[in-house]
Amino acid sequence: MKKIKPEPAGFYRLPIRAGIFLLGVILFLAIFAPFLAPFSPLEPAGKSLEPPSLTHPFGTDDVGHDLFSQFLY
């Protein structure tokens, strides 16, 4: 009969910590989105289809909405 080796004590800690960290980042962004977003996600903030720049880190969509602000919200 084969003996089953137990997993080391810290084996499951890394995935759990990574999951808690990601959940914390998502919660932080959700709570502070109004303070972090440079533009309103519902109003046009520039020309349509602008490429990423310092003003619009993710660029703008076909209507001119800032994609970074939409991502945060």
C-alpha cells in the first residue's frame, strides 16, 4: 500500500493570498473609482478613437468616451 505524502503547510497559502490581494485591488478600484477616474465615463472626453496617450491612458472609443474611466467604473 502506497503512503500518501501530506502537502507542505504553505502549499495552499500562495493562491489564497493572491486571490485575497486581487479581491482587495478590485474592491479598492470600485470604492475609489470616482476619485481615480480622470473623466466621467458617460460624457465624451475627447475626439473619437484617439490612441492611448497621457491624457487618455487607454484611448477613447468611437463616441469619445475615455476608456480608462469606463474601465474603473
